[in-house]
Amino acid sequence: MTPDYLVALLTFCFVSAMTPGPNNIMLMASGINYGVRRTLPHAAGVVVGWPLMLLLVALGLGRIFEIWPATYTVLKVVSGAYMLWLAWRIATASPAKGEVKGNGVPMSFISAAAFQWVNGKAWIMAVSSVAAFALTGNYAASVVAIVTCFTAASVVSSTSWTLFGVGLRRILTDPRYFRAINVFLALTLLASLWPMLVH
């Protein structure tokens, strides 16, 4: 693996991880609604669940879509329905009273890790990153590099989007603005489905 390869891989991983997508939008919404401490299990679930999914795709799980193309259609339907439900939960969340005591329930570690399997963007990123950066002559080492880089990028991304949400929370003292931001995030989450639907 050359320095050029590693620079390209790191750039791809960090840009992919930092761009708005279902994980980041939901982490930001959780930061707004629940604060840092209650969002930590959600963030940890993303940081562990996404690289694990990526590793399993690299080990051959992604071939399911080639062998049975209908499974990708099923994934789209399940993912779309789940995202609609999540968007509704975000849009209808009530402002928390006082210091991070919202009346809802933030996503758990297990739920966030499991969510990766119905996250269309995660599947697209996993398959495309393995296709682009796995080296046939040095497959195992390149997969380790891809998973390691994406794990680091996920830590930075999850932390940044959660803290961004917490920062917004501090200025959203008026419930009308709070609700408007949540509705905006819900619509953005729905818009993030577009790449999966057209892929």
C-alpha cells in the first residue's frame, strides 16, 4: 500500500463519513433532543456497527445482491419504511425540559448498530469502498486499512454531529424553533433516501 493509496483512502473515508446521511442526521437530532450523555450509546452503536458491517461486506456478504438482486429491492423497502418511521419520530419530538431530560427514548447501542443493516447509504458506501479500495494482490491488509480508516472517521463524524446538535440545542430555547429544526431534520433524513432509491 503506497502513501498515495492511504491518502486517497483516508480522504474518501472522512468525506463519506462527514457528509449528511441517516446516521449523522439522527445523531444531530439526538444531540438536540437528548444531549451528549444520552446520545453516547447511539454514537457508539454507529462507530461499532458500521465498520463491522463494512468488514462483513468485504468478507463476501455484499455478493448477496449479485446472487439475489431482489434482496436489494427488499432492503430498499425495509429501509424506506424504517426511515419514514424515524423521520416521524424526529419531527414529532417534544422539546426537552431542563438539562437533557427529554420525554423520548434515544436510540440504544444495539439499535444503532443494527440500523446499519437497513441503512441504504451504509450499504452503498460499504460496497463502493470495498470495490474501490480493496487490493486484489493484498486483499486482507487493504480490508483492514479500509475498516480502520472508516472506524476513525466514524468516531470523528459521530462526535462532531452529536456536538453540533447539542450546540443547536442551546440556542433553541423557543419551542417553535425547536420544532422547526426537528421537522427540517426529519425532511433531510427522508431526502437522504434518494441516493439509495436511484442506485
